Amino acid sequence: ACDGEEALGLVMKNEIHCMVLDVMMPRLDGLQTVLRLRKSFDFPVIMLSAKSEDTDKIAGLGFGADDYVTKPFNPLELVARVKSQIRRYVTFSSFERKSSQLVCGGLVVDTDAKSVSVDGQEDKLTAREYLILEYLCKNMGKVLSSSQIYEAVWNEPSFGTEKTVTVHIKNIREKIEINPKDPKYI
């Protein structure tokens, strides 16, 4: 978004998991934008600014930002901070789960209908593939071994059957990912 007003409009139309806001924006500055956001939303907001005084940082955090990064900044550090904020947001239940739906970006797993869709397009998975994907979505953000997945989905000890999980995940990727070799969801 080019300014705070446009950012607020986009938030109303899209599912946002983290926002990076510049303090000095036209029409509606970053501080006023985060103040308005906090009336309805609790996703993480990282303020980005050339203003590096302690009072500026304190003001940004006081208005409702979760983090404050000053310019010039290391892009890798900003990416790490975004990932950290999203991880906390998802892990500590601020992340919205719509009744029977597990949502991760464009991926929606409906636990009542036992269906999967990506960007509104329904994908057909086998029963076992669905169970694996549902388990992964319920444990989003956690690193899971093939043994853990096998034992949770098959309800039996894994005893060297981990390759089975690998094959199923490969099949799921081919069905839900745009580019299975560069997966977005799994």
C-alpha cells in the first residue's frame, strides 16, 4: 500500500498475518494507521522508520506496534523479525481459525467437510493424504518427524515405515502446490 488509508482498505479485504508499516507515510502516517488497526485487529505490526530516537521507538510501541526497526536495516533481519512475529501469532492462538476451517494463506482445510482448497479451487486428496494435511495444519509451525506423522495418522507405531509418509507428502505437494519442487505450504 502507498499510504495508511490504502493499507487499512487492504486489511478489510484480505487475511493479514503480519504488517510492516513505515512511520512516515502520506495521508495517514504509520502511527495513526497502527492505532486504527488495533481497534479491530491483533495481527503483528512491525514499524519501519528512519526515526531512530528512543522516544520515536517508544511512541511506535506505545501506539500498538509489536516491533520497531530503524533504517537503514538489514533485509535478512527484517525477514527474521517478520517470521518470528508470525510464528508467535500462529502459536499463541491469535491466529484466527474459522470454526471448522484451518487456514494457511490460500490453503483451507475444512475439517467438517473433509475438503481441501487452494485459492478457492478444491483439490481432491485421498483419505490418508487428507489426514496427513489436516495433522500438519493442526500443528502449523512445528517441526514434525515422519515417525510422528505416521503414528498420528495411522494410529500405530512407525517401525521403519517413515518412507510411506514421504511418498504421501510428495503426492500432496503435487496436488496442492503450484510448484511442488518449491513448495509454499508443505
